[in-house]
Amino acid sequence: MGAISHVMHGRRFSKCPFMALMLDAMSGWNISDPISMPDPTTSFVAGLENPTIPRRVAFSRDLGFLPVNEEVAEICAGACRQFERLGAVVENVCPDLTDAAEIFQTLRAAHFAARYAPLLAEQRAALKP
């Protein structure tokens, strides 16, 4: 983690092109992560060439229940103010996430069952119970 740690805590991480490059390096399918997603259709670096300002931005400081570091919350609030200066409408909203954990676990289990059913049928002895 030495190199990643240096980039994250060094001055370079504060620059958007380096952050985009890091996101490009981190995104995409990875055999060691069964729920990783395919590569995005446009890289984060390429997205910097023609930036667009959203018309509307929804923001919630804590989604109604999560602890948030005060410095992080202030940085996010500052980003919202910048979006407003650029012409976007920023709405402070909080979706109802009462059942989110249970819903996530159910959907994740269904996804795993569907995705790995063929592997289980072919390689049952090689898989952990």
C-alpha cells in the first residue's frame, strides 16, 4: 500500500487528472472481486476532456443515519456550493433507507446464486461450503 498511500496523502492526489487516472486504474472487472463491474464506457481521464455540469444535484450529508467526519461533510457542502455557482440546482434530500441493509443482502444473495450456479454445478468439490 506504500505507493497508493503516497498518492492519496501527497499533493498529487488533490489534482483532478491524477484522481481520474487513479479511478481508471481502480475501475473495471477483476477476477479476485466477484462483484466487480465491467470497465466504464468512458474512462475518467477521457471524461475530463469534455466536462458537463449537471442541471440538478441531490445531496444528503449523512443519508439520514450514517456518521460523517465533519471535515468530509464540509468538503461535500463546499462542492455543492460550487455546483450552485456553476448553475446547477442542488437539493438537500434524504431517501428512505430504512430497509436498505436487508434489501442489499437479499439482492446480493440472489446475484451470487444466479452468477455462480453454473460454477457450483461444475465444480462443487472445489468450492467452499
